[in-house]
Amino acid sequence: SCLAPPETVELARHAAALGVDAVSYMVPCFFKPVGDAAVAKMLADFALAVPTTPVLFYHFPDMTGVACSMERVLVAAREAAPNVVGAKFTHNDLADMQASIRAGFDVLIGSGDELLLPSLVLGTAGGFSVPGMMGGNRAILGIFEAYERGD
């Protein structure tokens, strides 16, 4: 995401034209929306600019300074833009994360180091891990494989 919504839309349209599988949107951390409805409107407006490309909401309140209910934002945004399909969740409110999953959204855990296994148990589709991106991918893959086996 860019700090300016018009530039964010421009980059998303470019990515969509290249045939990406999905794009993500993080609210600006400078001109911040206030409240769930404002965040949902920004997300929906972004998604409507790339209507045939799946959109993930990048929920990272510690980075953006924008507190919101991810589940309420996703539900409201999807009403306006059906291509809002899920989120990258980089936060610690696992109840909000699980509510989003139960509402039918695909969720990836963004803080996949300490929350990877609990998030898998709660129904996430996967996650991002800093150690996994820095060469520790065998260990992270081992967690996924053990979970899939039921260990």
C-alpha cells in the first residue's frame, strides 16, 4: 500500500493487469480513517477499482495506528465489493481473527512466528514467518506438516 489511496489504486491496477492472484490493501498510516465504517469504505473503494482481482485486507494496527474490528470491516467491505476475500492478520486479537474466518474469509497470519500454530488451530489458511523467509523454512514447513498430520 502507498500512503496515498490514488497511488495505491494505480499500483493495484498495474498488478491486476499483470495477472496477479490477488492484491492487498493496508489503510494509510498518515491520513487515517476513523472507525470500522470508514476503514471498510476505503477497502471497498480500493477493491472496486480492481473488480476481477481478489483483495486481501492487510490488518496491521500496530503499524497503521488504526484500530478496527477486522471482521466488521471485511463483512461491510464485501457487501460493496464481493472481491474482498480475506486478510493478512498481523495483530494479537485472535477472537477477531477467528470471527473473520467464521464469516467466510480466508485469513493468513502475519505474525506467523509465535502465532503460527495457534492460528492454524483456529482455522487460518497459512501464514508469514520472518524466520521462514530468512532460511528457516524447513522448520516452519515442519510445523505445517505436523499440524496436517494431526501431531
